[in-house]
Amino acid sequence: MEVKIGVQHAPREIVLESGLSAEEIERVVADALSGKSQLLSLEDERGRKILVPADRLAYIELGEPAARKVGFSAL
């Protein structure tokens, strides 16, 4: 699952590929926004952990991973 995280006062969004389902990510985000957790904590497919303060979240965008194109094309 591709996850894009917008952070307040940051010029770029955080993009990661997660092995979690959309429902699991929604639950983690909801816990962070409800105050159950001070941090939004997600782990990407490579095992890297991303921590974002819950009060700095601007938006979360969930989508299917895009298939990467390989090779050359002549247009």
C-alpha cells in the first residue's frame, strides 16, 4: 500500500510503501489523531520506521502501489 503523509510546515510529503492494509493504516492514524498516541508510527517494506508527531499531520493519502515500468518506449 502506498502511503503519502503531508506534514504541516514541511515543503515535501513523506511517501512510503507499507505492507499494511488500508484498514490497518486507518486504525493507526485514527489512534494518533484521537490522542491515544503522540506519534504516527509506520514501517515501510524495507523495515525503516517513520515517526511523525500527531499534531503536525496535515493529510494522509492511501493508494495502491504503482507498477513500475521497465524499459524504453518510443513515442
